[in-house]
Amino acid sequence: MGKPTGFLDYPREPIHDRPPEERVRDWKEMHLPIAEQTLREQGGRCMDCGVPFCHTGKLIGGMASGCPVHNFIPEWNDLVWRGNWKEAWIRLAKTNNFPEFTGRVCPAPCEGSCTVAIDLPAVNIKMIEEAIADRAFAEGWVVPNPPAVRTGKRVAIVGSGPAGLAAAAQINRAGHEVVVFERDDRVGGLLMYGIPNMKLDKKLVERRVRLMAEEGVRFVTGTEVGKDLPAAQLLRDFEAVVLCGGAINSPQTLQVSGVGNAAELEALGIAVVHDLAAVGENLQDHLEVYVQHESTQPVSMQPALKKWKRPYIGARWLFFRDGPGASNHFEAGGFARSNDEVAYPNLMFHFLPLAIRYDGSAPAAAHGYQVHVGPMYSDARGSVKIVSADPRTKPALRFNYLSTEQDRREWVEAIKVARSILDRPAFDPYNAGETSPGPAVQSEEEVLDWVARDAETALHPSCTCAMGSVVDPGTMRVHGLDGLRVVDASVFPFVPNGNIYAPVMMVAEKAADLIRENTPLEPIRAEFYRHAERTASR
């Protein structure tokens, strides 16, 4: 620990941005470099906690906490404080393939997990990470480092977005020959086409791609697998193929390539490569509704919706990084049990100080608030089925929401619990009555009819190439196909009890170890709340 009182001695440094009147004249990055002494002081604010949460990358309450790639954050903060920049780079590069990207565009869950943030502003972890990476490139410390020995094995990566590039970098380091296929004209996916240049200069992406190419990774652009290049050819030419398309695109890719239910594929004129009926089955998701109340007091975000206030909100964010534009306003939430029979919480809540739909439509005219609620363990099962041999044709999605007795029962219970929470005495000073679904919706049939009309997906599709039925959990290979692996949310056997972002990253990290043939870590049996055990212990 560099300075025991650093978090008290030095305030958090605000982000240094170019003036807005200057930024609007070009497409260059908006951030300015920061003086070395200032960066060292920011590193000195790190407490080097006995149990640091910033790099844990754990799933807590259904959401990611800490750094998903397990950066050694306290270590390189201390090294920056001491001025040991090269050592700081070495520590950072041990866990992060692309710190020059994450230091600019990562949402920084590490800072949300920072212990200093309990009482003071969090340590400027993201700022320091960017500075370490930029200094490393400027000093010439980042050089091509091809593997000393090649294994003779070839691996194809389909897609060159962040996941594809990270997989390529890791597998190449293991000595395998890696070829990345990208359908667009340039490499980078989201990094190249999805993030504006003011946040991530494309020269940085191109620099990293050149570096990977010098290390031996081969990039093939303008090639869409399944259209320009038959998937069967990939399986012939490579020992392994890694698909990272997600719970909808991965089963679709397998099916149009001839892997799936043989009868269904033959009916579409697709030559069957492998009969695997479970591909595209077992589709699961989280569904949610909004229970809305009108407020008796003018304390909601409703006034911020007025069009004439938009310039003011934008200016507050641009110049001061505060105001209504500084938050998505889902700043409270929780989990609850829907009945006394379940052992642990099966409902998830998010609270919003506004009555409005997810897409910004149908805002309430008056002040209001709402909770988003839905069951996390629905037993409803759906499917993803292609309807054409053309990979450009969207597949048919059947979620089968509300199709089972358990799902319908838990939805009735979910609305009951949500209403119970919103009718607590703590809400009495604000509660002007329920506006949606409204007092007229009371019986089980009325609740289910309302859910069927009003519910929306929480955008957590998963489980369509499930481990066990489609993918071997010991290798992540598709059953019956030695060289093809699937690594995304589709491999879950069942949807996680919460948001799926962190579980997907955990699957990807585990899969990378399996592909590289690393010795697996021992499983951790984490304790969590179980109602029955707690009751028995009283």
C-alpha cells in the first residue's frame, strides 16, 4: 500500500475532457491526457484492502461486481503511486488482453465495488488503467510476442468483436494457429463499428489488430460463414471452431450448417451433417412487467421528460457530469421469495422513480414510480427454429411464456409481492394509488390476462445449445463434432437466477481454459441464502 491516508489526502480527480465547443468540430477522442503527478496521487487513493472487491468478478444479487477479467487492480494502483509504470504495465497485461480498450469504454464495475466508495468517491481505476496502457505503447514496451512453439493445431474464430479478438489472443498464446473470420470489411466488430470514435479512436483498434497479426493471428475479412464459406469446410480445415453468436444466432448457425433436428433440416433442403435434435430447443428467458403508482409528491423524474429540458440535461452531463443524464435511474432493486415453499429468492425487482415503459413510450402525465418484477426460475421452455436455408432469414422464436402451471402461479405471486412492497407504510407519504395494472385487476385470471398483454422480455434469452444435450460441459464441444465449440449464453442448461452478463463471462473464461488445455481450478462452493436451512438453524 503506497500511501495509507491517500484516500483522505487526495480527492478523486474528475475526467479531463476537451471543451465541447472544440469537440464538435472533429471526431477525435474527447478525453485529455492527465499529468503524471495527478495520476500517481489517484493511485495513492487505493486502500489495498485486505479483501479487495474491485477485482473479484463475482455475481452478487444477479449482477456483476468487480472486474470480470480479474485485473490485479490494487497492485498496479500501488505501482503507479510509486512511479513504477513498467511494472504496472506488466501486472495489467497479465490479466487483460486489451487494456487500451477497457480503459476507455469499460463500464468499470470495479469502481462500483471499490471499498473507498462506501463513504467517498471511488478510486479512479479506469483512468489509471487507460494511462498505464497509453504509456506502455508510448514507451515501446508493447511489442509482438509470438509463441515460441506451435502445436500444429488450427482454430477458427467466427467473429472479430471483443470476445472473438480476446479468444484469438489467448488461443494464439497457447501456440495454436488462429484464423479469425469477419463478415465486415474491417476487423473489430463492436470496437470498430459500434463505439463512436470520440470514445475509442479506431487507430487504437487497428494498432492492436496489427500487433496480433505480427504475433501470428490471421484475419480474413469480407467472409460470412455459412454464405461465403461453408461451415462444413471450417470443420474440415480446423481442429476447432469457436462460435460466439448468442442464444439465437448460435443455434441458427448450427441449423443452417446441417447440425440439428434431421427431419426439420431435410424439410428445408439442408444436408444433414449431424442429427442433434436438441439444437434450438430449451429456449429460456426472463419476462417482466411494471407495477406503477402515481406519486402525491413532486419527487419523481417525470419533469425531466419535458422536451424543453433536454438541452439543459445534456449540458449538465457534458459540462458537469451530473444531473438527470448521469444515471439510468435503476439504482435500487432486490430479490424476494414468491412463497414459503421456495428455498431462495425467485423474484427480481428493479425500482424506477418514474412511470414509463422501457422504450421511453407511454410516460405518465403526473409524478410516479414503478417496480419491474418477474420470476427468475420459470419452467416455460421454447425454441429457436430456422425457417429457411438462407442464413440471412431470421429464425422463428417461440418463448412459450405463461405456458405452464408453475409459471402462471409464480406470476400471480409476483404481482402480489410487488403490490405488498409498494403498499408498505414507508411509501405512504408518496402513494397516490396504483395506476398499472390498476385496482380493477384483482383475480388470478385478470392478473394473467394483464401480464400476457403488458409483459416485456428482460432480454436474457439463453439455453438453446445447452450443456449436456448439445454441448459437452467438459470440452464445450458440440456432441458428435470434435472440432466445434459453442461459448455463449446458449450453453446454460437453465437460465441463471438474475442478470446473465456475469455468468456469460464466467463461461467464456472457463471455455478459454478448456481450449488451451489448462488444468481446471477447483470449484468454489459459495454459500448463499436458503430459507429452509435458515429456518432450521433458529
